[in-house]
Amino acid sequence: MTGEREAMVEAGYAALARLQHAHEVAVESVVSEVQQHTGERLLVRRPGVLDAALGDLAAMEEQTQHYAAAMVLIRRWMLPTDRRPLGALLKVIPAQVAHEITDHLRAAGVLADGGARLSP
């Protein structure tokens, strides 16, 4: 089974690489076509940290502090050898702790439901 698993993982990586390449080619095609017809070069990358203003950096700092606070709580309940994902852990720890962790992760902007709401 290990050989099958490794082959599947390898095939998955190869498929993702092909998709990423196809995506990059498609994006460049659109950028090139717009530039040929209008003379404008579309910016398709997200702004990086070097493009950030002080307010953006302060928001990132706050997000980082919330992520660090979540990790302090998580480390009390999850060992380095623990194979469970965080979602499974949150189901078995005290509800208040799980709520605090998810509030911090939400405020850090790393939960899919987004929003920066903290409970009182």
C-alpha cells in the first residue's frame, strides 16, 4: 500500500504542477492580449509586504499576535507527536478553550469563515 500511496501523492503533485502551469499560461495570455490591444500591462500579482503602508503593517501585526495567542493555547493541548488535525482536537478539548482558539484564529484571518470577531 505504501507504494500505491507514494505513487498517488506523486501523481497529485504532477497534476497540480500541470494545472499551475496552465493557469500561468492562461493569465499571461490575457495580459498579453490586453497589452497588444490597449498598451496597458495588467498587474496580476497581489501586492507584497514591501507594498504595505504603516496601517497595513499594523493590521498584520495584530493578526500575528492573535495567531501567536492561538498557538499558545493549542500547544497546551496538542503534542508535537499528535497526528490529529486541529479540527479534531477542537472537538475534544474544553469548549471554552476551543472557542478562544477559534476566536484568535478568526481574528488572525486564517479561518475560512473570516471575520475578526472576538467573544467577550
